[in-house]
Amino acid sequence: MKSTIKILITLTAVLLVMAGCEYDGPTAMYDRPYEETDPPVITSVDPPEAVAGVNFITIYGENFSETLDSNKVYVDGFLSEIVDFDTSFLTIRRPNRTGDSTVIKVVNYETIGHATHSPYKILPVYERYGGFIENAELTALAVSSNGDLYVAQGGSPRVLYHVSSDGSNKTLLGETSRGVTDMKMAPDGKLVLLCNNKSIYKFNVEEKLETEWLSQDERVSFGDFDADGNFYAGGRKTGIVVIKPDLSVATIDLYSNDEIFCMRMFNDALYLLVQTARPDEATPEMAVWRHPIQDANGTLGEKELVVDWAVFEANEESVPIYFTISKEGVIYLSSDDVQSVYSYDMHLQVRDILYKGILPAGGYCLSWGIGNDLYMVQGEDIEGNEVNDLIRIDMGTSGAPYYGWSK
């Protein structure tokens, strides 16, 4: 009996002590005060619609987060890449979406609610062109002054095709004696064919006939005309071969141990894509170089580095193949990378990717048309499968002047 009384007294004391203690556990969610936050607001979008040539879209508004990861932009449900931001604007890359009434949605994960803007028009920027469905290797492109496109096919048979300026008609012109590595329209209206050979050929597109233009001492693969009618050519360990209008030939001892992949004229200068045999701190392994043209005889000035391929931080195994230049001085380099075309603005010294995530992978040769169209051969897809298709890209701007067209 006494033990029972002791137990009751002890329990009573414990209960009295507990009753005098304050519970310090966490406050339930439904009892916490609500912190009011303003949801994001979209006030405008620049440009008003994403036409061809637009690589970035800026969304202006209010209440965007100061933290990048807290801001998300969706276009028709597709998460877009934010390249610049503040609490009052978000700049995204052009998304891989098209339509007249796409929906832009901005989410700030530090607030409750989201903002939308619609309809927003995004135009398509590329299409497959010319009906090349044979999966035969396409090796070179050239465009005439009236917009007709010429396409060289390698393998067997080695042939040339003509594609009408509206893309509706593809015509077989005939066979070539060798595989064509580069092709340029000459002032006489014939195609100049370079074939990694000492002989350079011309193809008469009217008569559908190939003839040898001239033979010289180097196996040249690429070339271009300057404003005075000189034709510059080069290849692997060739130096630079200059063919004058009277067909006299001079070889300039530049890049004689290196490999020239592509040539292009711009603003009275010769631009070359070169892989050097002995790279060092001053000479990148793969780069675009420039030589001012000093006179009508094709005399070249000292070389100047334009852009090192390494700055693009592409896949280590990828290499640039061709390049071309816009009238504004932007260099576009095709690559066998997932991103098929890289760009470098020579005036702003800014590198970028053309239509990132939109263009198909595996860019090969490039040729600008008479307007805003850039033609590109897609060699392989993202998985390395042979595609060999022709792509027409709407650039929203035109290419640099081409001097091979008759004046």
C-alpha cells in the first residue's frame, strides 16, 4: 500500500513539472505567417516576333529573381536557355519551337505564380532542300548570280546537279572526272572544280561539259576569286597558288607545311582556315587567318590571326570543315559537331553558335545564296550515321560580296 502511494505521489510531481514547461517544437506550417511576394510580370518581348536571324529573345518585366537558377523560361512548354538576366529582364536563346501563337511562360521559383505572354510568333529558320534522298555523299556547293544552286556528288558516280532557284527542280548535269572538293562560279559563267589535284577543271553548265582549265604544280583542294579576277587556291602542303586572269601562276610560300581547308575573300583580304603542322603559343593548331591583298597582282600582306578554333570549346574530336562570311563580317564555321555552325563576329569579337539546338548536327560545306539563304550539307547526324542531305538556312542577312560572279 505504501509503495502504491509513493508511485502516485511521484507521478503527480512529474505531471506538475511537465505542466509548468513550455513546448518549444516547430510551428506547424498552417500556423506560420505568410510572406507575401509579387509574382513575375511580363511587360514586353523584344523582338516582337522571332524572324530569321534572331538568335536571342529578351523578355522585359518585373519581379524576376536575382538568382539565375530561380528563373525559368518555357516556350510552349520547352525549357529555354537563359544567357543573361536581371530582375527586370531575361534573355533567352531562340528556342527550338515554331508557330504563330507560341506561349512564353516565366516562372520565379521564389514566388507564387507565373507570367505568360502570347501569342508570340517564331518563324522556322531551316528546311531540307533540293530533294537529295539518295544518301550519296555531297562534297561541294556553288551558287550562280541568279540563285541557281550547283551540287557536287562524290563516290560513284561522281556527278553534278543543278537545283533551280526556287528548289522545285533538280537536274543531273553530268559526271566529273574526279571527286570535287570545292567548287566556285567563275566570271565566265562556268564552274571551277577543285579536286585535290594539280589539274583544275571547268564545267560548262550550258553544254554540260567538263574541260581542264589549267594544270599547275600543287594538288589544290580549295579556292576563291578576288575583286581583280585572281583565283587563289590551296590544299595540303601547297602554299598559296595564285592564278591570274591571264592564267599565269605564282606560288606564295605561306602554309607550305600546313593544310588549307577553305578560302574566302572579304574586304580586300584573303581569309583561310588552316591546320598548322607545328602549333605553338602564337600559332594555334586550327585557326582562321587573314592576309590583306596589297595590289591587283594578288600580293599578300602579313598574316593576322582572326580566330582560334579552340575558343569555341566544341567537342574535342570535332573539327571545322568550311567557313563563310556575312556582309557584316561574321564568320560562320561548319563543324561535324552536335552544333553544326559556329559564329565569330569580327567587329564585336564575340563567338557564338548559330541557332543552337535547332540546326541538325554534322555541318559540312557551306555556300551563301544571292539573298539571305545559306546552304549547308549535313554529312552525319548526331549519332554518326551518314545523312548526306542539303539544308537551306534562313540567316536574316546576306553574305559578303562574291567576286566570281560576272560584273
